[in-house]
Amino acid sequence: MTAHTTESLAHAANNRAVSGMRPTGALHIGHYFGVLKNWVAMQETMQTYFFVADWHALTSEYENPARIKEFIPEMVKDWLVAGLDPERSVIFRQSDVKEHAELHLLLSMLTPVSWLERCPTYKEMQQQLAEKDLSTYGFLGYPVLMTTDIIMYRPRWVPVGQDQVPHVEMTREIARRFNHLYGHFFPEPEAHLTPSAKCPGLDGRKMSKSYNNTIQLREGMDTLAPKIKGMLTDTARVRRADPGEPKNCNLYPYHELLTEKDVCAEIQSGCRSAALGCVDCKKILLERLGLFLAPMQERRAHLDENPAYVREVLEAGRERAQAEAQKTLHHAREMMGL
Ligand code: TRP
């Protein structure tokens, strides 16, 4: 067998996925349908590594690092209640595996600054977060750090949202450059997008904490009910007897995510014929949301009773991740002749 076939066989067998999330506050159902649901599904069939990207959070929050620390256990809890299983997935904190810092340094040597300056998220984030000074070396190097996090585990897949695709593209380029300079070692991983789940915010814009239009995973019925009640439906439907159009309704996309297919069909026709009013439609949704969130609240109550558990999960994850990271670094150093 030629080296080439051996290598492609190895690649075909590589069923590993790596992804991370910045700890920036409580997760909401937009995170769930956009990313977490995908993570939970992947752990069934793949070897999965999920980490808290706390060093990434520092790139924009370096003036207020203490807050990052508070968010870490809360985010891990959100992951666990959403269905991540620490037996199946390696769940860890980026800064616990210092090997990321060394590989980042090595990769920074071979990454052209022009690639980083051209990264579409670079200028975009600087403009969006104009109140912060993001003209730093660390922020410019964000994609190198992300590349490190990924190729450290030599995965095939990177499950992320659409906004992260340019970073995965950069990961492939940096991996290719390493391979070109020192010999083939890193696979070129691919973005693995969540199958087109659309979860807009309560007001129809992108769901985001900064728009104050979210439904958090930890949300109880007491705060949920008024949020749903206050949502805009088809604004052309002024009176109860007026027919409506689900396509023009902020509520309807949630039915698509949470309500059974046949009921969705009834809702559509009921709305268009005015047989179903918005108040009743909201009742149906509130019930489905309750059913969707209840098991998460139950799991969270358990976790809250066992504060040591999250720490143990992260410690066990660190051990597994670090074993892998040390192997990668050993090889990378060797290939570079260090
Ligand atoms: N950049 C990602 C985000 O902002 C977080 C992240 C850091 C990441 N390192 C990663 C995602 C590695 C996937 C793989 O959401």
C-alpha cells in the first residue's frame, strides 16, 4: 500500500470533532438550536472535544477578566443541561491545557500578518465593539489561537455557526502552511454547520443578549409567559377575524423549532383562515417551550445541588485533552526539528 492510500484511510477513519465557545454569559435557545444541538448529536457518532474558550474571551474582555471566571461554570452547566455527556465528550477549559499556548506560539511564527488583517471578522468586530480597544496583538492573532485549539486534536470536523466559517478556513490555511514547511502532519478540518435551524430573537432580529431579545436555557415559566405575550405577530392582522400570514410573524419560527409537524400545519392553515387567534397560538407555543425547557431545569437543579460536579467534569476533561495535546506537541516539535 502506498503512503498516500494509508493516509487517506487514516483520514476516512478520522471521526473527530472539536469546538469551543467563549464564556460570555448565560446561553439562550439561539445557542442551543444554532450550535449546541449539533454538538449533542455529534457526540453520538463521533469522538468529540468541547472546550470553554476562556483565553479567547480575554482578547476582547482583557480589561475585565474577573467576569470571565464567573461565567465558566455557568456555561458548562448550560452545556450539560442541554445534553452534553462528559462520558462521551471531552469537556475542558482551554486555559487548563497550557499546551495550547506553546502550539499557538509555534504557529504564530509561520502565519503571515496579512492573512490576519484580511480576516473578515477582524475589522468587523473592531467596529462592532468600538467602545473597546481591540488594536492589540492578541486580538489580531485570534484566528491563530483558534487554529491552535482545533488542530491540536487533529480533527476532521469543527461544528460552528456560520459566523465562524472564515476562521475555519484560516485554520485550513495555517495547517497547510505547517504541512508544506515541515511535512504532512495536520489534517485540514472542515466546518460542520448545524442543518439550517433558524432561531431568531423575540423581536425577529438575531437572538442576542445585547438586543435583549433572548430566551435563556435557564428561563422559567414566570418570565417566559410575559415575553411570549409581548411578541409581535403578523402586524397586518389587526382584528381577531383578520386572516394572518405565518411568514410575517415573529412567533411562527419557534413553532417550526418546537411544535410537532402536524400541529404546525394546523397552525398555518388556522392562521391564514383566521380560525386560530394569536392568543391561542401563543398558548400552544408557551406549552411547547415549557416542555422543551423543563428537563433542562430539572437537570440544572441537580447540578446546583452538586457544586463539585462541574469542577470534576472539567478536571477529567483536562486530563484527557492534555494527554492528546502533549502527543501533538511532541510530534510538531519533532517535525520542526526542535
Ligand atoms: N471563535 C469561536 C466563537 O467566537 C470560539 C472558538 C474558539 C472556537 N476556539 C474555537 C470554535 C475552536 C471552534 C473551534 O464562537
